[in-house]
Amino acid sequence: MNLAWIENFKIHTYDTDFNNNVKLSSILNFMQEVATNHANSLKIGLNELSQEGLFWVLSRVKIEMIDFPKIGDEIKIETWPKGIDKLFALRDFKIYNFKGEIIGKATTAWLIIDSEKMRPKRPKIFLERIRNFRDEHALLEVPGKILESQNKDLVLEKRAGYTDIDINKHMNNVKYVELVLDSFSEDTFNTKRIKEMQINFLSEVKFGDKIQILQGPFKDASNSFYIEGIKAHTNDRVFKSSIKWRDI
């Protein structure tokens, strides 16, 4: 049993932004692919869980970035499951550049959902299949709740369409991250780099749902912002996110 899983990726033109920096959403796509492949190798992937009437849902992500690769660069992503916290199954990631230097770290919290009742279940199958966990943390803390900023404004609206919906027939996790990024101006990306981001996924978005994105600065926290998405027709919150920038 491989307690850790490593894959290599090359940064393509479609992975980068207008400043030739890899998009954080691209990094999350890579992470999702690595996690899926590792889960399959551990026999806790989509096929195995579906036979039990279960499926995985990514609930929370916290990522810290040190550097952003460019077009043509090669990176390596390492991942490993590190245990449970209440209902959450925890998985960490390290991102390396071509020199083997760490350029990013992330921790994630996942839920196992009963496909009939659509309710979380205790991660029993996770513990049964993985007897020993790697005693290492990319980020020590478990992603917690995100405090809400009271000073926020509507900055973006989006209707979920064909390219947003994944195999589970709801908006893919990375599409939420793209909404967070799209809530910021061109000038922000020209003058700053993302230092840290957390996103908590709260409810699903289906094809045709209209999402409103609200954003505002955290009080007394320079370069730190709160972002949330809500369904326009119900006012249900679909995600909460916080992001910290560094000046360049």
C-alpha cells in the first residue's frame, strides 16, 4: 500500500493567467486528479464507494502558495491521507517545482455521503482500508469555519452551465474557486499574488442555478478578503472563502 502518491504535471498555456502565472484553479485541478488516482489505488475511489451506495465530497480546502510556475514548467504534487477529524477524512498535499523545492502546501477535508439519504456518514470504509496513516502534515491545522465579513458587496453573477457541471451532476469544486478568483480585478492580479486561500463548500449548485458572488475586506486585516456565493433564487449560501494577498 502506497501511503503517499506523487504525480508530475507540465504547465500548459491554458493553465496560466495573463501574467504567465499558473492559476490557482489549475493547481486545484491537479490536486483533485492526484487525490482521485490515489484513492483508486487504495480501493476507496469512486467505483468502490459507489458499490456501497456512497460517494466522496470535498468539503474544505486550505492552500498556501510560495511561488507560481510559468508556461512550460514542470511541477510535482505529492498527496497522502492523514486520518480523520469527526466526520472529515483528511488529505494533505505538497507542491514542488522542477528543482524539488516546495512552492505550495494544502490540506483538505472530505466527507463520505450516503447517495440515497444524501447525508454524511462516518468514514468507516476509509479507516477499514487504510490501517496506517503517514505521520506528516503539509499544514498542521484542520480547515475550520470561515468568519463572515459584514462589509461585502455584490461583485459578480454567474449561471451554472454545461462546462461547470461534473460527473456528480453539480458544479465542480474547481468552478467555485474560479468564481472566487473572478471576483477580483485585473489590477489585483497585476500587483499582488495569492498567499493563502481557504474555501468551504456548503451546498451544491445544479445546471441553470444563478449564483451571486459577494466580496468584502476583513476588518483590520490588510490584503485579506471574504468571498461568498449564494443562490439568487433561494439565498442559500453555497460557499464561503477567505483569501490573503501579498504585494509584489
